[in-house]
Amino acid sequence: MTHENEETAIKFAVYQPDNEEELKTITANARKLWDRHYGPARAVTRQRLDKGTRRLASAANSETAWLDHRRAAAMKVGKEFGNSSNLTIEAAAEGVGWTASHDKEHAFQAKKRAKKKLSALEDGILLHHEIHPGMQQDLEQQRLKDEKADRRARSKFLEKQQRQKPATLTIKPASKAFIDDVEARDIIASVLHSKRVLLSDDPAVNIHLLVVKNPTNLSKRLRWIAALSGALVCSAEAVLHLDAQLGCFLKFERAIEKKKKIHITDNFEGKHRMIATLLREACQMPDSQWKISVDPQPKCVMLGGPAGLNSKVFLRNITRINKKESRVR
């Protein structure tokens, strides 16, 4: 508010007319100003349809009735403490209705008021009689406390940014790769040869790197291989632009590293021969912790049959993606 507007507001706040005639003159002039700047007020051209009819009382369960009841109850409790203008915290604390939650709320409000007062002191808007000798020292302590909190928040923010930083694709030498992208196979093969990567003509569970068109949309066989062997599935763009860090890739966690016993039922074998073959190959790998059980056992995962898992549920249970070593964009 400008100084002129503030002065006008103060005049209207403290103004007391000498007589009723003067008040009528001021009101009439104010209406003329309003009409000039904002237009005339809406004219009432017809009477209300319910004029002269007594309005019904509000329902007992309406919001108005609830507010009236709440205010009446608050006034009744207030009268028990006597004159509210003379009521102090100490006097209220001695009353019957004061509980531990009131102590907690009082301490919270006192702390909040003290903090706002220090903030006002820092902005230079406290009056002289509101400043006491120890406030400057309290303000300095509060400033140090806020700076420490800001540093902690900044550190957490940077850590979060670091964790969310896109991963870098690293192709290890002597790893085995399968290229599923037919269109870019030749150029990708030359890049992988320069990285001393061994190329495979057929995808198997011992594959470390899968190059596909879209890492988020794999074929059925490649999904099982990636989940079992923990393959690195990347797009052709990611391989061709290693230095520019373009393209996306997903690093699957190796499911066969965790101990597991599996029983494949004849029903599952008949329906999913390719999956059953991959599972047996995965169990036969030298470092695999999975074992194929001929007979169903208590702690054995059974695939197929009335009480066993189907292929989709089992694949979902064993699929894990390492987000820190993946990049999707």
C-alpha cells in the first residue's frame, strides 16, 4: 500500500461523523464515486417471490446448525474460565480441561512466535519496545542453524542428482554378444569387434550383451535370457554413439546367482519347450545357483500344474533391472 492509500485508510478507520446528516452526505458522495468508476449498482426491478413468507429454520444436520452448536459450546467453556480478556496461560493451565496435548501445543506456538519475532528483527520491522537484549544473540544462533540446515538440504539434493545421473554404457572385452537388429548388424558388428567382443549367431543364456531395436520391448526368448543371465540389453544407437552417450540400455540382474530349486512339470514342459530348455541350460552353467529337481519338494518352485506357477508369473518374479546401471531416454 502506498503512503497516500494508507493515510486514507487510517482516516476512514478513525473517522467519527459529528451528526447523522454528515454521514449521509459522505455516503451519497461515495456512491457517486462508485458509479463513476465502477458503474451503477444492479437495479432491482421486481420483488422476491417469497416476500412476506416466513423462511424455514435450518435443518439440524446442516452446516449452519453445526457451526451454531460449536460456537455455543465454545462460549460455554469460555465462560467457565471467567472473563476471557483477563485469561492467561497460567490460569488456563490450572483448569480441569488442560491436558498434556495443550502443553505441547502451547510450547509449539511459543516457539513459532519466537521464530517469527526473530525473522521480523532481521527484516528490521520490530518496534523498539519489542526488542530485548538477548534477541540479537538468538538471531545469530538461528541464522547459523538455518545455514546448517540449508547445507544439509543442498547436500541431499546433490546426492539425489548424482544418483539420478544417467549411467554410461560400458562394453567389456571378451564378453559375448548377440545382435538382434538386422538392419544395423554389420556396422554394429564392426564396432563390437573393435572392442574385442565375441559375436554369437544364436542367443543363449551365456550371452552378456544383447543389441536390439528397442530394449524395453524384447521378444519372448530374449526376455528370458536377459532375466536369467543378467544381460546388458542396449539399442544400436547406444553402441554406435558411445562417446556422445546417446541411446538407451537396460542392465538386468542375474537371476541364477540366487539359490533356487525348480521342478518343471510335464504340463509346463509340453507347453513351453523353449523356456524349459533355457532353464536347464541356465542350471548347468558353472556359476549357477539354480538346480533342477526331478521330484517336487517343500521348498521347491514348481512350474506348471494346478498348484504351480505359470511362465508369465515366474518370469515377472525373477526379472530385476539395475536402475543405476541403466539409461532410458
